[in-house]
Amino acid sequence: MNAPFSLGKTTQREPFVAFVCDEFSADTLRSVATEHGWPIEKVLKGGLRNAVQTLAVSTSPNVLFVDLSESGDPLNDINGLAEVCEPGTIVIATGQVNDVRLYRDLVASGIHDYLLKPLHPDMVRDSILQAHALLNAPKAVEATVERPHCATAVIGTRGGAGASTVATSLAWLMGEQEKRSTALLDLDVHFGTGALALDLEPGRGLTDAIENPSRIDGLFIERAMVRAGERLSVLSAEAPINAPIETDGSAFYQLQEEMRNAFECTIVDLPRTMLVNHPHLIEEVQTAVIVTEMTLAAARDTIRLLSWFRSNAPHVKVVLFANRVHPAGAQEISRKDFEGSIERKLDFAMAFDGKLAAQSAKLGKPLAEAAKGNRAIAPLADLARHLCRLTEDQDDGAAADPGKGGTSLVGKLAKLRARLPVKAKK
Ligand SMILES: Nc1ncnc2c1ncn2[C@@H]1O[C@H](COP(=O)(O)OP(=O)(O)OP(=O)(O)O)[C@@H](O)[C@H]1O
Ligand SMILES: [Mg+2]
């Protein structure tokens, strides 16, 4: 379900106000209003324009029902409504245009639902029920100040290592297992799978943010983020492949900052090329989860990433997560050799499990949710717990600290070359 028009306090407001253009819709809404005990006088004649004029001079209701039938440019007019509508109102729109693109654009702009005319009482009832569930759900902005914000970046050493799988699962676990309001920021702007993995449309939020960084504020975050559950919201994109991203990275930085204010936890799916182009993105992150397979190339890049963090972000705790781990003998490099090459232990290791990965894709759910209760994904649940503990106790010495006793990059690479070809062939 997408973000409500805006989140905020919902006291001293009309529970429901409707602006509709035709008598049939008005009758349907009156009957539903009566069932809820709401005054039928609040079903008013007139469409979007009337709604904008009225709300400009009065308190916005909890649920606003608005007819777009007489609007020539619904998307643009909805923006006019956004300017007068107070935070906290959930907007349900109706109209005659049966176009899935319009529906998606409206939902992406923060409209809770779009109902096609003629209105049926059942569909109005369902939509209002959902709106109420959303109104009563814990809000992202209600994050408590007692727990420090937990900001984590997930980075894969090589393409396909499973960084996005870990990032989406981690975000889901932070919400479900650790009960923290969580934002998943997928910075793989062209090829990201954050929304896809959750069976959601990515919306235009991230693309808008990159195009107009000056628009990024708390309200933008509330409207642009796509809700994936009670405590999880996502910002992701599927930018056209022929459109290079033109940004100095300030949009990403600002997004992270606003997310810190609105959520208790941020998980950033950070493509490693972003680390090269926008190293400042890691500045405010407390923990980096490096996801790796156990291959020769991945060992080389694990070493390089560890070294990069030591030199450029010594404040970041680095957690090493081995993924797609095959049984001994079927692995390009054994765990022992891999750890020997990178000169530190892996913190977590999750086995390769094609069946579970397929199940997760089929269900459109993060691996951790699709395989809930299965021991195979225990390392993900352990990782989520570990990250929370790290942020709650910054002095926790239990975490592996790659910053200790490191040697030079050149030296490590020399060792890697000296060791791997021989041992890997065993
Ligand atoms: N433990 C696992 N067992 C089996 N398959 C897995 C496992 N983890 C991830 N996969 C699968 O591996 C593929 C790549 O995963 P994912 O997209 O998360 O990798 P990535 O590192 O984000 O890739 P990219 O470099 O494209 O961003 C996906 O099909 C995913 O389902
Ligand atoms: Mg990815």
C-alpha cells in the first residue's frame, strides 16, 4: 500500500468529506457514510476544484474523497490539492478514466486509492477500511528518540553476490523482527530490485529526488516513499536505461538525512560503483554489510573494499556476509582459504538455496519473509539482531573490527596472489 497523502496528527477533524460531481456517486457515498455514522451533509457537490477551494480555508478531514471527472489534468490538479491539504489526510480519488498509468501516477503522487466510476458501495467500503487501517497504523514519523538511528549500507563485492537479497531481507527483518520503522533506499537507480522484490511499483519518488534535490524534505519523503508494510517503506527506481543519472550525489545524501529524521532504521542498497562516484554517501552510515561469494575475484574485491573503508570511512563498522555458500568441495575457494586471504573472519555465512530464492521471487516477498521459520535464512535474522545491537551499544567490542592491524593494500594483494591459486585448486 502506498504512502498516505501525508502522515501526521489526526485529531479534531471531520472523519470524512467527499466532493463528487454526479448524483449517483453522491448517493453511494451517503449510504457508506451513514453506515459509519458520518454526517451525510459532508458529501458535497463539486469535484477537485471545489475540494481545493474548500480545503484552502478549512481543516482537512481524516479521509477525503474527491472526484476527478471534471479535471482536465488530474495529476497536475492533485498537486494543487496537495498544497492546501493538511498533513494526515488520506485521499481517495474517483473518476471515469480507466488507465493503469494514471492509476499508478496518482498512487505514486500520494493518493491512497483511485476508484473507477460507477462507484459500487463495496469498493468504497473496502477503500475506506484500508484508509482507516493506515490512519491507525504506527507512523514512520513517530519514531522514538530513545533508540539511535540505525543506518546500514549493503554492498556486494561482485555482481549477483546477493547484496539486494540481503538488503531487502534486512529491511523487512528490521521492521518485523526488530520492530523498527525502516526505510529501504535502493540506489541502483537503473537496475534496482528493491521494489520488485517486494512486488511493488517503484513510483517516481527517487527519480524526482535526483532531478530536483531541492524538493527533498520531510513531506517529500512521506509522499514519495512506497509503503511495503506496517513498518517498511521503500524508495527505488527503474530509471530508463538510455537516461544516465546526472547528479553530484547531493540528492542521495539529502534523502539519507531526511530518512534519518523519519525512520528508526535506514537500509541502503549501495551499488559499489556508487561508492566510487559518491564516497560521501557512506559518511553518516554506521555499519556497512559487505556481501560476498567465496570466489577468487570476490576475495580480491573484499580486500579492496575493506581497505577502502579503513582509509576512507574508519568510523564505519564493517560486517562481512558470505552468501550463496556451496558445500565444501563445490566452492571455488574454501572458507578457510577465503578468510586467510582477506585476513579476517567472515561474520555470517548463508548457504546457496535455489529453491528458497525461487520461492521468494515467485511470492514477490523478501527471502527472509518467504522463508520465514526456515533455518537456512537464520544468518539474515542474526545479522538484523547484530546490527541493532551495534547501534544500541556503540562500544560493543563483540563486532569484528577490520580496522585492527591492517597491512597495505599492495601487501594484501601480493599475499592473495601468492595463496589463492594453489589452495583454491585443492
Ligand atoms: N543464498 C542464496 N541462494 C540462492 N540464490 C540466491 C541467494 N542469495 C541470492 N540469490 C539469488 O541470486 C541472484 C542475485 O541476487 P541479488 O540480485 O540480490 O544480487 P546483487 O548482488 O544485488 O546483484 P547486482 O549486482 O545485480 O545488484 C538472485 O536471483 C537471488 O535470488
Ligand atoms: Mg543488487
